[in-house]
Amino acid sequence: MSKITFIGLGNMGLPMAKNLVAAGHDVTGFDLSDAAKTALTEAGGNAATTTTNTIAEAVAEAEIVFSMLPAGKHVSAVYTAADGVIANAPSGALLIDSSTIDVDTARAVSAAAEAAGFPMVDAPVSGGVGGAAAGTLTFMVGGAAQAFAAAKPVLDIMGQNIFHAGGSGNGQVAKICNNMLLGISMIGTAEAFKLGEKLGLDAQTLFDISSTASGQCWSMTSYCPAPGPVPTSPANNDYAAGFTAAMMLKDLLLAQEASASADAATPMGQRATELYTQMAEAGHAELDFSGIIRELG
């Protein structure tokens, strides 16, 4: 059993922390939301109800610090501020950040941690809220081999597929490349179904053909954006989100930032970013990202 401080008990962080509790770990949750901390205590965890409600106190006895935060600026502040993790966690504590953030910030925070003697990995996830609750997430992990080896037993509790992507920041690289591809393929799949519909081809017929032909892809066979062919897809639940368009847009913007930094050509990624921006600006950011099919007319 390890003493774990889990920072960030949002839609993803809370079920992940609950799985750590269920596995027998001593988990203390830190979040700005009292309701989130209460939910963790009801599951058998502890709330970081410290005298000053600071991260410094929350991590003071942690053997492992885990975080799931919205953006790079939050990760940087939580880890590198004077009252943050690096300055206040016990020497040698294992640091694991599962936020999806920009590559440069991930590498800068890991470098600061390692300079202070802390093993750290960036470990963004794929699998959504359902995967977080079920403990079936995919973790894409960047960091030194020893840090990855130390983190893997904990990640195994929350995930089904754990991949070491290489050095610090490479977990983020894998995540944004994967999700850029997903955004592009979802738009292509939606376009195909829309074109078929306008030309008089039934969605089920197109699915039956393409799902066994060269057009087959995950966006079609597992998450079809057209209502009907895949009963479990959001298309059959009025596009209630499993993964929101806003979250897809965040990842696409990160990919575009990284491609500019690396001087890499990603014209399809750029166009996908533009289309999901339009979807968000139309007021549909909280719909599932497969709802992009509605934006195509």
C-alpha cells in the first residue's frame, strides 16, 4: 500500500482516484471542489482538509503524487510554485502527471522535478470517463525507464494498456498525435456518411460495405457518427458526449502548437482544428466530437 496524493478530482481524476482506493492504497484527494473531495471520502479515500488547504500540506507525506489537471499552466503552477509539489513533497516521491498539456511544459516540469531528485513521468490517457471508471484506460507514458518502471504498477490499476513512449514529454507527443489522427478520421468518416446520404445510400449499407473494406477505421466501426449502425455510439443518444468537441479541439490546438514548434506540416490537422473551432463557436462544444457530422449540413 502506498500513500498517494491525487491532485485534480474532476470527471477523469475522481474515478481514477477511486480505483486506487479500491486497490487498497491510502489516497488523499486535493481539489478546489468540496463536492469532489466528499465524493472521494465516500468511496473510502481521504480529503486534503488541511489548515491552509494548500498543496504543500497535501503532499507533505506522499510517496506518490498523481495529478489530472486542465492545462499546462495549472501543471506548471502545481509542481513548480513555492508552495507546490517539488518544493514540498518528501524527497524521492514518485510524480505522475496524467494531464493532457503542451509538450514544452511537460518537459520543463519533468526537468525541474528531476533536477530536484524526483522521478517523474507524463502519462496522458485515452479512454474517456467510461474508461476511467472501469479502469481500462490507455496510458501513454514519457520519462526515464526507471521512472516508468516505478509508475507502471500504479498505472496498471487504472489502465488496461500501458505504453512507454520514450523520454519526458513523449507521452504528450503520443497523445496529441493519436488524437489529431482521430479528429481527422472522424471528419472523414462523417463526410462519407453525409455524401452517401445525399446520394441515396442507406447508412447501414455504407457501414456494412466500408467496415469490411479499405475505408474501415475506429471512427466508423466503434464510434460511427451516423445514427443506426453502431448502437453504442453517441450518434444514437443525440450525441451526448463521451468525448466532447471541446476536448477534441483542445487536443487539436495542442497538436497545431507542437507542429509549429517542430516545423512539421499538418494541413489536415489544421483543417480539422478549423472545423472543430466552428463547431464550438456554433454553441456545440459540449456535444460529442462525433457530432461534427451535424456541422456538415
